[in-house]
Amino acid sequence: MGTNGDQNHVAIPNDGTDVWEIDPRHLKFGNKIASGSYGDLFKGTYCSQEVAIKVLKPESINTDLQKEFAQEVFIMRKVRHKNVVQFIGASTKPPNLFIVTEFMSGGSVYDYLHKHKGVFKLPTLLKVAIDISKGMNYLHQNNIIHRDLKAANLLMDENEVIEHKPYDHKADVFSFGIVLWELLTGKIPYEFLTPLQAAVGVVQKGLRPTIPKHASPRLTELLERCWQQDPALRPDFAEIIEILQQIAKEVGDEGEDRRKSSGGILSVLRRGHH
């Protein structure tokens, strides 16, 4: 029992290989789902399980990118929550650097809203928002800041509502407010501005998306709090969960279109693949 004189745990045999290291022989690549400047995202199978594979482009790999990759693997392998996309493993031997996670069959919230013109009725919207908040609260409790919370990184399963994954915690809260606004309106925020114009508008001029008049007063108040210029005035995710659950209780299932929702949407947060 134990090694090196440590009697407090059962010694597990070590065969010298990292438990997270993916054996490429067991990995089958399918269709490319998305492409970015530093990497590509593929659907595939690993040991017969459907997976998503984020591959860094060999020509993009430099010291900084390797550091970021190492940090992402370090964080993701310790993260386990039903509202955070599940890490399965990684290949850490350059030039083949990739991360493998569970595959979410419903695509992203962004695609649902903007490509398929989907609509979230209020009860479903609240379920999605609560799941996102629970995943983010878990990350923040573990001192992990997401830094890229947006609709494109919220993944959905076809049947039920879950959320993914890993500057300041309150910056994630601001981003959550934007996602909540997208869920509510189905629109793209700042769609007629360049990213630079939007950034300057938000930071220097207090620019915010217009909240629709029909929105519930409680949701309007929550959005405005998430968007406070002073991060200290924004709620944390534990409080956001309480507020959303309270609104959901008041709303009940009224107006829910049962034909469209077979048990909610499993929204999952992932880190952007650039």
C-alpha cells in the first residue's frame, strides 16, 4: 500500500503512459465541422464513441500556442460537470496536437438561432440559461475563467438541455448577458458594426444591445445587471442561477410549444477553436 513511504493511498500501477494520451490508432476522423486560423474541428469516433476532435494546424504551432494547448489540456482533464463538455483525451506529441471531447449532436446555439432561425420559447430559454449558468458557476468555483463565452461555443444535444467548458470572472458574466439577449431575440448582437466599433462602443460609450419591450421585467433587470460597466456590480453565476430559477418557477410551462421541444436542449460550453 502506498509508495515512497506514503501509506495513505492505494498504489495504482503505472505503465509510464499518461491516462489522457490518445492512441491515434483508435481514432477515426470524420467530417470537418469548423475551421479557424489555428485549428480545425472534426467529428470522429474514438474506441467506437462519437467524439469531436480539435486539431491544431501544424504550420500554426509555435511556443505560445503550445503553452495555450498545454494549459487547456491541464484544465479540461480536471473538469467534470454535466453542464460542461466532457474531455476524453489529447495527443500531446507534436506535430500531432489535438484534443478529443464528447460530441454534441445538436450543434451550437449560434447555428440554431442564426442558421436554422430557431426560436426558444421562454420556459426552454430559461432551462438553457440555467444550464449555462450552472456550468459557468462550476468553472468559477474552481477558479477557471472561460474567456470565450458566446453562442457559437454553447453546444446542444438533440434531446436534453447541458453546457461546456475552461481575464476576470465578471467578464464571463457580461458575455453571458449577451448570450441571454441572443436567446431572447434570435438576433446577432452589434450586427451592423465592425468588431472594433462594437468594442469601442461597449467600453467607451456604454453601448448595449436593445432589450425587446416584450421581455419579462425580471429578465430585463438581469440583463441590465450583467451589463453593468462596473464589474463589481454584476451578479455572480450563483446569484444568476437563483434569479433564473425563480423566473422559471413563476413562468411554469405556459406557452411552451411541445411539438418543438422533446425535452429541452442540452447546451454545452466549449472553448473556442479560434
